[in-house]
Amino acid sequence: MNPAFSFRWRLAAVWLIGLFAGCAQQPPRPATLPHPVLLVSIDAFRPDYRERGLTPNLDALADDGAHAPYMLPSFPSLTFPNHYTLVTGRVPDRNGIVNNTMRDPVLGKFSLSRHDATSDGRWWADAEPIWVTVQKHGLHTATMFWPGTEAKIHGVRPDRWIPFDDSLTSRQRVDKLLSWIDEPGATPVFDTLYFDAVDHAGHEYGPDSPEVNAALREVDDALGYLVAGLRRRGLYDRMNIVVLSDHGMAYVPKGNIVFADQETDLDDLEPVSYGVMATFDPKPGHDDTRAVARLLGPHEHMKCYRREDLPKRLDYGTHRRVPAFLCLADTGWAIISHEVLAQRKDPMSLGEHGYDNLDPTMRALFVAHGPDIARGVTVAPFPNVDVYPLLMHLLGIPALPNDGHLDDVKGVLAPRDRGIP
């Protein structure tokens, strides 16, 4: 046999074997394309905000679709942990995003302002978000901001995404998402949209402020603008829209501060995070016996735990990124040190979240509307881990192992999707 021909034959054989192996690993594309799913987050939207009469567009979606009186966030009731729970079905202790500010023994420090960390897929690799699974099934996604979408997770990024840009108005975010939907080629079947105006106003001015009311109007206007844009494209009646929030917001009066350096010896403990939830690790080479005893002792307006002693119902404390000690402020209080407070450029927030996830002020929003959603239905409150299996069901893609239960939220689905004629 000609040596050159023999080499080319072997090369072709290797290529074919690799091709077939790749095909075997690729999950099957759904036989029937699902109705597209749009997941909208209004950060820190408390469900009782709807009672203010400022959100007619959101109310119209709820009245013509399905909603819950409230949804329970996972602990801790913080932005990044709960957004990742919503798209993985895993509580923070199992999805790896255990706090907005955390440390990893290998990866180092993580915070919302560290782009090198938020865009590093290794931080997010403990769970697989919906957009990754969707694309593994040969379908397409567009994510207009969502924690995790700036990273390549399990080697995959969303088809359409941009780095987070706080300067974009709510309407500009809608315009960007609609521009992606308009692009030629395959329409994305899973989209996300994120609004943070309500969260910003709540932190700076408190949840009962005129500024929060103005933010509610702004975001509701953007929802109406979105609906109008989808109607013009003939998509509104063919798209399942889920509007929710990650957590609520509690009022924190000025001066409601617990100073950690007055409650323990910070010379012997290493603070990892401050806020509603303050966390600490032992300092290497230090005798922390006295510091730990003081930290775990009784305090006014906060309670501290070893991570292994946290209440079981919180489902938190086993992940390697959870520090050794955790202090949780009473609702309406925050924890910081004098040194860190002196370094702050802004005053302490008048609104906060991160409290016990059973606190009524931490409750989250849930509204759904679309061709596969029941009409005029109110379902019982449920934990936010149930959102993931619901979304995967709507997409017609098998859910990965998760902490949620589809049966608990089946009432959201149209009767035919529940096997009811």
C-alpha cells in the first residue's frame, strides 16, 4: 500500500472516530422545539411592592397568568447565591456561590466588583446553569445580564451576552435583548433579563422610600416596553415569561450597626465578609480561643455560629467556601468593624438583605405568563429551588440533579401540560 495513502486513511479513520465519539457525547436536541422561555429578574423586588399600585404591567402578567403570594429565597438571601440557585436548582451550599463575597482555598478572593473572579468559570463549576445545558442540546441562548453569564462554565458561554454594565437603563436592556432576538439565524430558546433599579434604590434610600417607588415605575415601564416589543414581533403569545426576584429588602435605620471589633478580638480572626451576614476564619498561627469564645457568646442584635452548628433548615455550612464562623444580624441591623466603616466612601445602607430566608421581608416575587402557563391561577408559596425544574420542563430538556421539585409547582403549568384535558 502507498505509504502516503496509508497515512491519509489512518488520519481519516481517527477523524471519523472522534466525530462519532463527539456525537455520542452530545445530548439529543429536543424533537420538538419548545416555546422560548424568558427569565426576568427584578433584583430585590418584594412581593408586597405590588400592593402599592405602581406596577400595572407586572400585574397584567400576573392576572392573565400564574403567580405565588411569595417565593422563599435560599439562604443566604443575597444576590449572587440566589440568582445561581434559580438557574441551577441547587442551594448556595451546593452550587458553590455561597456569598457575594467569599474565599476559595485555591481560587482566592471573590466579590461582585472583582471581574477576574466573576468571569472565572471555576467559581461556578459546582453546578451547571440552564444556558449551558440548553446549548449542550444544540439550542441557543441570549442572556442580558445574569450572575455567571460572564464566565465560561464547563467550557460554555451563552450565545449572546455582554459584560455587566450598570449604566444601561432598564429600557436599554430590553432593547439589547430584543436586538439579539431579531438577529438572523436560530432564535434563542432561553433568554434572561436583569433589572437592578429597585435593588439600588432600596439599599440607598430604604424599601419604603419615594425612590423605591420611582424604581418600581421604571422597571414596570420596561416590562410594558418589553411586552410591546414582543407583540410587534409576534412572540408575546408564543413565549413563556417568568418574572421573579432573588430576595426582598428590609429597612435598616441609621446607626443600627453591630461592631465586630467590639464583640470579639479581630487580631486573632480573619474577617471574610461583612454586612447582614459577617463571616470569619481563624488566623493561621494565632491562638483564637478567647476570640472564638467571645464571638460565639451572646450578643445584642446578632447571633454567631460555628458553620457546622448552623440551623439545619438553612441547608448551609458544608461547602468549602463557607468560613468557619458565621454571624447573622437581626433584621434591621448590619455588622461591620470600625476600621472598615472608616474606609467606606458611602454611608451605610438604609435597606439590606441577607437575613434569615424565612423573614417576611426577604420574600421574593414570582409571576409567570405564556402559552404553557395556567391563566388566572395563584399557587401556594414555594422555595426558589423549584424554579429550575419548572424552567427545564418548559424547555423540554431533562433537568440535571437538583434540590427542587417540579410537582410542587405544577399548578403554574397550563392544564394540558399537567395531563388535564
